[in-house]
Amino acid sequence: MMLRQFAFFALASALLAVTPAKGQARAPIIPPLPVPPVEHVVTAQAQPVIVAVDPPPASVTCADGAARLVHGEAPLGRASYYFPGLTLARENRTAFSFRIAPDGRPLTITRRPDAPTRASPANYTLFMPDDQLESALATWAFAASPQGHADCRVEFVARATGLAETPRERLLTVLAYTQPGPAANLPLFKQAGLADGDCQTNPRPQALELHFPDPDRIPPRPGELQWVMYRFDIDAHGVPVNSVRLAGQATPQLDQAGHAALAAGRYQARPRTGCIMIFRRQAGTLAAPPTPRPGAFRREDDDCPGGDVLTYPGPPTYPPHFAALGVEGWAILRFDVASWGAVGNVEVLAAEPADAFGTYAKSHLQGAKAKTPGRAYRGCILPVHFKEPGATPAAPN
């Protein structure tokens, strides 16, 4: 079972280790999606708030008019915990420019220069990282058009709400991608109505046998995470009973397979109530748009030979939020090489589907050196590809 295919979380207890049968591949646990650091604001006591982005608009404004959104999801929300010492701004807006290809795909995503500047830590503003917003936008689909659309704009609005103000569905979504266990998460469990059983009390239930949905039978969706959350009890024989689907964003296949896998599990023979199980299906691969020929970017005075003239300290770092959604990309870099082997004057000539790939590609050249020092070069062109390892493109939504 591939690392990116499936994950299981038991929020009612610590992550449970599963020993596969002889000859069966171990089902790995996928780590949670990368999240920004915890933020701090003024409150009498440390209190959690939910940071979430407003739902996508029905359409966006482009240079030639409005473009209708066919499918799109807001970035995942998260819980943050705040302490005295800083002031919280409850809302933050971030705007991006992009174009829409004829097939409706957003490309050339760039943060607008007129986007608001985030507040300093002395006056803290909640925000989602640019990469997380860009990666969500890169998975959207607009109505197809013969020529596509240019100079489009969208604004993401991140808001902080107290637990009591947050809809239960959003709380459950946040918990679906929150590491289980920390006591700080208990207020979220209580507000979501998940803490009224005894499955969280010590000694916690011991899993004797766990089953997972077969990822080969759960079709992935390109750029879209799937998950489903169940609540269940354990009877005196250790058998899961009274399972109920609480929430999720999943295909019927995952929902049905999740119910079956949950029912097939076995636990220590001790009655328990209010246990939580989550199954997640990793996103299918959203392949990068075609890469232009590097030679198309050469200038008249460039004298760099063809091919890669550098050695690197390591492979390029994949933008984590794009990797989590299976979004592939590329960047075209231009740089000079000094006679002693140092690299300088690095430019990002193009990057798709978002400028984050250019930023990460540029950082890849830090520490790079010429393969054969002793000669200076001007205008070397380097394509950097970000491709999911072993990924197979999924069928379009």
C-alpha cells in the first residue's frame, strides 16, 4: 500500500500500531498536512479558535468578464491557541492573480502586489500561508471557454471564530486533520459533541485487529482529499457496534468501504462508547501543464552550454501544500556561473501552475556549484520539475 494512498486515525486514543498479517504490506500512517505555527493573541486564558477560509465564490472577475467556478474547495481550516501579549485581528484578506486555460484550469497563480500586508507580531493577524491558498486555487475548475481568461482575480478571506461560533461540520473537518491525543484539543472534542463517551478515558481501548479500505477500489480525485469520520461503540466482546457516519468529504465507495472496515475490526473485550474512527484517501495527481522548451528562453548574449552544468547539495523541496493535494508543477530558471563555480543572478522566468514552484526551485540553487569550475557562463537555463514519486494521474473529476 503506497504511502500517499491511505491513512487511518483513531482520534479517541493515540495512534494505534497495526501488525499486518504475514506477507501483507504494512499500512503506513500518513502524517498530517503541514500547518503554520501556532499563533498567539490577547485573552484572559489560552483559548482555541478556528481559523478557516470563506467558501469559494460562484465566479471570479477577469479582464474579459466573469468566469464561472464549476468546482472548488476552500483550504482546510485549523485550530489555533492564543495567549496574552498580542492583539488579534479576526480577519485577513489575501488576493491572487491568475489566468484560466481554455479547459478551465487556473494557471500562473501569483499573489497580487496590492494584497494587504500582514500585521506584525505586535498586532497579530490570522492568516493562511500563501502556498496553502495557492495550492487550493490550483485545484479549482472553471467553465471551459475557447480562449480561456486572462488577468483574473480572487480574494481569500481567512476568519477566526470561537468554538461556540463555529459550525459543527467545520469543527469535525478540522479534527479530521488534527493529530489526536494532545489535551489542548479536548475543547474541540467537547464542542463537537465527541467527548461524551468513555472511549477517551484511561485505559484506552486496545485494538487487536484493524482493517482498512482497499485503496485500489477507492478512486482518487485529482487535487482533492477524501475523508470520512465515524462514531462507534465497542461491545463486551470487543466488536464495533452502533457505527454512525458523522461527517466527511468522500465518494460513496470510500463511505461503504469505511463502514465495512470499521465493522471488521476487533478490540479488547471491554465495553466502550463514543469511539472515533477516520479514514482518509490521498488526493489523486493533478499533472503539471506542459513545460515549454528551455531554448525558447535563451537571449542573444547567453553563452551557457546546453544541459545541466551544476551539482546540487540535494533534491529540490516540493512545496508541501501542493504535494499534499497531489499538484505537480515546474519552473524555468535562468542563472550565471562564476569562474570559481558560484551561482548568481538567479531569475525565475516562468512557473506553473503557481509562483510557489518558482520560489522553491530558486531555493534549490542555494549551495549549487558548477560541475567544472574554471569558466564563467552567462544565461544558463534550467527547468525544475516537481513530480509526485510513483504517482499515477487520476481521471478528472
